[in-house]
Amino acid sequence: MITEERAFSILELDRSATPDQIIIRYQDLKDQYKKIKEETQDLKTQLAYQLKQIELDDVFIFFRKHQVI
């Protein structure tokens, strides 16, 4: 389960982050993870970054649900 503290930690932001900063950071990380996943030939790395993308989506859903963004 995602908590607010964990969500900010995943995004590597502090609690004073604005909704715009949260969205920008989410999208930046999502793009980075997608690029790494697509460029690697290693299945373990692909799966690890797939999980990171899912975790990011969970964070986004958490913030939307709690009306932070």
C-alpha cells in the first residue's frame, strides 16, 4: 500500500512539492524508466523497470485519489 511518505520518496520529492512539480517528476521518471526498459536486452532489467513503472502509476493514482494533483 502506498502512503503519502512513500509516494514522495518514490518521486524523490519533499512534501512541499507543488502539484505541477509532482506531475513533472512523475512524467520524467516514467519516460526514463520506459527508455531504459526499451534499450536493455536483459530480461531482469526490463522486468525491474516494468515494476518501477507500475509503482509510479500507483503513486499517481494515490495523489489523484487524495486530490493532491
